[in-house]
Amino acid sequence: MRIVGINIPDNKKIEIALMYIYGIGRSLAIHILEKTGVDPNKRAGKLTPEEVAKLKDFIEKNYKVEGELRQIIKQNVNLLKEIQSYKGFRHMRKLPVRGQRTKTNSRTVRGNVRKTAGSGKRSVELK
């Protein structure tokens, strides 16, 4: 089954399966199911075509998801870079943006660059 261009796994409950769509988390999935009247305990593969159509229409009309949401986020980051805000500089330099410490614990953003005393030494050659 496809919703908003994403293949939804058939063997999972629809509440969990909706979370495979970028921009839809757990609470939003529950909200969508309440508004459309779809049973949250149903498996995604067991949905009727009418229920699938309801979900598609509701999501497309009310929420920005997938490519459209990614594009908006990218535009927001580019705006921060253009106006040269602090957050924009952090994005440009590929550093943590949200106030995390960087002396330690920023391996995921900076890459695994170890800056310790003995890390750059060459091995001593044997005579």
C-alpha cells in the first residue's frame, strides 16, 4: 500500500505504519486516525480502499510531509545561512546548532576526529 508516495508495511498496525512517512510521528498518527475514523488497532494490510483513500486525502490536505517538508526545512536553513545568524554559521561549519557542548560529545556532527595527545603519533621503527 502506498500513501503520499511511501510504501507502508502491511504487517504493522496502521498507527505505527503511518510513522514511516517523513513528518508524521506517533502523536500525529494517532490524531490523523481519530479525525479519519480509522481503527488504530487494524493492520495496514487489512485496510479497505475507502479507508486508505480517507487517510491519503486527509494527510495531503492538512499536512506537509515528505519532499515538501524536506524542501521547507532546507529553505529555512539556507535563510539562516544567508542572514548570517549564529545558527547559520553553525550549519555552515557543520557544528552542533542547538547549544550542545563541543569540547567532547560532538562526534556525530564533526566526524570521528580524535584530538588527544597520543592519537597522531607514528609507531616507533624497530632496529
